[in-house]
Amino acid sequence: GFTNGLKLDEFIDKIIGSALNSINVSINSSQPQDYKRITGLDAEVFERIIANTKYLINARNKHSSGLGISATIIIDKFNYKNIPQMVGFCEDIGLEQLGFLSILPSLASGYSAGERCLSAEDKEIYDFFKQLKIPRVKMKVQLPVLLNGNPGNRVCRGSFESMSIDGNGEVNGCERQLLNSRGNGRYYDKGIFNNAHFRKLRRIFLSADEALPQPCRFCPGNQKF
């Protein structure tokens, strides 16, 4: 299961008593000020999420539940050097696993690949991760993927296999990024999975003659390793 952690405290007993075997909390940072920069939400929200996560861990331990509890943090050009501190913060909370997610580019102002993303072509960033030594912790740590922006990659199959649905019921063929879904149709429309939006995305990933949208160029789901 996945949660932003805001309402965890209201459902602790149900979560512990359920058949759920794992839950991931998107804490997005280890510091209130950076959380606000990443999400736009106030420090009080961050403090509540951390308190709720600790509450869940304590309840899990008290009841000897087998629930695995992990977290994710968003990483960009402005906070990647804080990764060792973030690892220590999450280890102290008592998490079993921590995943760092590279921020993905957007067409919105201030969120282009050059402004925010961790690029493998940026020597300073590349050298930092090459030399990075994670503190010894019990927790499993997954470092962020450095994006390469290779326009030749066409390995994503999201639009062939799944759809994302926003709060208004509008759909998108991308399962990894919060892209603008306006005008793509709604999930209850007849033949929605084969409408013009999905057919266009599939053509892009099947033909080398079609230009890849910028977000797709940098998305880890479209990277070759």
C-alpha cells in the first residue's frame, strides 16, 4: 500500500489488523523546510506525517505484526547532497526500507530537466554519487536513478498496459508522472483505453519517427540499463 501519511493515525488499528503486508509512506524529505519546498505544504504537515509514521511503527512492533514499513523521499539538484543525513533520519524512525526518487521533469515553469533533475551528464552530480558512501544502517536503501535524457529510448510500455486516473476521473497513459490529464477522456468513457490519447502515446513508443515528449525522455521507466 501507498500513503502520504496524513491520515495514518485514523486507520492504525485497521492497518495492523488487515492482510496488508507492506506500506510505503511518501515523507518526501527529512526536514520541514525542504518538505515545503518540494510539496508546497507547511511544516506542520511534515511533522504530522513523521509523527503518524512513528505511531504506525510503534503499533506494528507492539502487536508483533509482520507489516513492512518503508518510505520514499524526492531528490533533486537542491537536496541530493543531504542523502547521508536523510538516511540517518529514516533509520532513527525505525523504517525497514528507504527509496530515493529522482524528481522528474515537467513542462511547468521551474520544473524542467535542466532546472531540477539529477542528470548523469552533470559531472558534479555524477561524481557525488560515484563517491557516495551510505552510513551503515539496518535499513535497506535504494539510491535515485540518474536520468540520461536519451531521446532514443522507447522502452516504456505504460500506455499499453495501464492508465492513471486523476481526482476528476480524467485519464493519462503515464503511470509514473503527474501529467496534465485534461482533455484525455474519463475512465468511464466507452473504449477509453483505445481512444486518441492512448493511440498517440503508443505510436510514439512504436515509431522512431515520432518525437518523445520531454518528460518521457528523462523518465526512469523509459531508461535502458
